[in-house]
Amino acid sequence: MQPPDAASPQLCFGQVRHRRLRPRENAFAYGSYYLRLPLRAMGSRGFDCRLASRNRFNLLSFVDADHGDGKRPLVEWIDALLAAEGVHDADGEIWLQAMPRVLGYAFNPVSFWFCHRADGALRAVLCDVRNTFGERHFYLLDTGGAIANGSELRARKVFHVSPFCRVEGGYRFRFMRVRRAQSEHTLACIDYDDADGLLLQTSLSGLAVRLSDAGAARAFFGFPLMTFGVVARIHLQALRLWLRRVPFYSKPAPPEQEVSR
């Protein structure tokens, strides 16, 4: 496996962890992988890889239209969104973290756009959250200045994701990125607090390598049909909660605003 560099697409291997604290405790963890793409450095270029492709079918693929507004080039779209929200100094690299399509299919519960300044400091994070009803919402995490590695960021919950959680309270995010000589580790932690306090703890970890045929083969054969499995696990965990009589809440109307903070 090749170590990653600052201008190459990355494949990250790690683990998803989720823990519900009440009214019934429920926890699970499973291996996973995801892409991290330096959008400005890549431009419209594809991948230097036979088993993973950009905008065409392969074992693993990344399709630009799955992200942003599905129409404009990704960098143009994110720059326009940030400018509309008053963020004018995220003129450095934009790293998009998302699951690839596997045999043409993908479902991303959440994708992250890490928006940096020209000096390399993290300036804002856009969280693209999707539910199994085909809806999506963007949470923009913006402190007005540089975001320190591992600092806590907050957003009020306005979007329905799980029928076992009310649309209330808020999220607390922490993002960590640790670079070493031959490796790069990433960690995203999301805690959800409802009206009664901490309810859910979720994390996504990863060890980055440069996207290559060896890495793509390891991902495809080591985690068979992973994106199909994401949807299956969501419904399996929902069934477990329902059987344990965790309160069920009907889906409310989606929020009127596409982007919130």
C-alpha cells in the first residue's frame, strides 16, 4: 500500500461505531472504507486506477452527479454555496469524504466536505446528510475562522434521519486528522443530544492510503457489496429497536432550507 500525498485521491480503511444510550442500549461496529478526494487538485481528472473509476462503471466508482447539486462542477458548486453563506476565504483544498459506488450502487448516510484556506487551515465543514426516504440536508459547520483539529462544532438538528429519534436537540461534531511519516489517520465523531441529553454516539475512523488497484481490490473483496450492506444494516438495526419497543416517531415534513448551521 502506498502512503497518501496531499494531491492524490485516497482510500481510507477503518470502522464505523454507533451506540444508543436509551431507552434501550444498542451498539454495533463494523469495518468500512471510504474515499477522500482533493477536488481542486484533481480538477476533472479521473483516477489512475483500473479497478476504480470516476464517472463510469467499475468495481468502485465515484460519480460527480451524486454530490453537490448534480449539475455544476463540484468545486464551482461548493464555492458558490460557501460564498452564499458568507464564507469567502475557503480558497484552499476541498477534500470530499464519501463512500464510492460499488458495482454502480451507493448510499451515503453522510458525506463531508472539508473546506480549507489557502494556508492549509480548515475553514468550514459541510455535512451532506441523507435518509432512506431519498431526502437530504446540508449542515454547514462554520466558526467564522480556522477550525482547530479535534475542536467541537455544533449544529441544531432540523432533518429527520431515524424514526427512533425526534427532530430536536443538536449534533456535536469533532474531526481529527493525524499525519505521520507513512500514514494518515482520520476520525469523525458525531454525538447527538436530544431534549434529555446525550442519546447517540457515532464515529467513523480511517487509515488513508493512495487509491490504487491493490487498495480497490482489497476494498471490494474484503468488504463485499459494502454499500448494499449499509442500507441492510440500517434496516436491521431499525428492526432491533422496534422489537425492543423503542418509541417510533413518524417522519415530519423536511426543512424548508436546504442548508442550516
